Amino acid sequence: MKKSSLVVTLPALVLSGLLLSGCGMLRSHKAWETARQESPLEIPPGLDTPPASDALVIPPQGANNPTSEGATADVGGIGGTIADGFVMPDSADNAYRRVGEVLGSLGQVTAKDDAAHTYTVNVTAAPAKKRGFFSRLFHRNGKGDAATAGKASRQVQVSVTASGGNASEVRAQGQAAAVAKVVDTLKAKLGG
């Protein structure tokens, strides 16, 4: 390499290094060193501040009450136990009778309390987990079939209580997949 090409190349490399670095070496102060804390935001006179005391209130256990717009679920930490429900526009006695008719076709009714308006039903619920592509490919109908492995009979308790003037609250409690199946079927057949 000639000496003249080295004289041209070396300054070109130094200049390109400075350009690529953004000339950060030339600055002596950093933005965060000069930062200062701003005063808090002031609310103009005539406007009220929202109360912050109830911002993060945790509801008591079992406080999920279904409304006419839909159900609220309370997922407990005990092995996937869930409570779910909905509101029907019917009296408690008529709703209890109608729920009983639907539950008879859904599963085996093992207990029934007419005074408390409760049913205990054994429901066969499919597992929520779907098998992957290779599992379905290599284990079609053998012992590794997930469609039969998780279909166990699950116990669900269904209660019907009066809610307001002419409405009834239907609540189901038990294993999550079984409760979902019971509530979905009841809503579909009873129009809840």
C-alpha cells in the first residue's frame, strides 16, 4: 500500500467513526443530569378531584353477583373451581322447574332440594386442552387420545334464587369446564 493512500484512508476512517458515533464524544453534559422534578398537576378551581380511597378495593370472597347483562366469574384457587351464573326473567319456582327439565337432559341429577331450589348434577365435560398437530397425527385413536382421557364425570351444584321482583338468579358451582358446559346449555335453552 502506498503512503499517499494511507494518508487519505486514515483520516477518512476517523471522520466516518465520528459521524457514526453521532458526535457523542463532543457533548459534555447529559440530559438526565439537568432534569428537575416538575410540580404536580393542579386541578383548576371548580372541578373536583376523584376520590382515590376506593380505587383498588378488593371485593370480599363470594361477592360476584350476576347481572342481567351477563355473568361474573369467581375463579378460586382450589383446583379450577369456578362459580358462574346468570339472571332469568321468571319467578324462582318456574325457573327452578325449567332448570330441572334442562339439567335432566344434560347429565345425571344426583340430588335435588325443592325447598332450597338446588340441584346436584354429574356432567361429563371435555378437557379444555386441545392436542397438538403431531399428537393428533401419531396418536389417532389409541390410548393417547385426549378426547377420551379427560372426559370424567364432574359434579356441579346449581341453585336458583329469587332476584328482584320477577327475576331469578341461576348459579352453578364446580369444576370450570363442567360449569361452563352447564351454564352455556342453560343459557341456550332457557334464553338467559
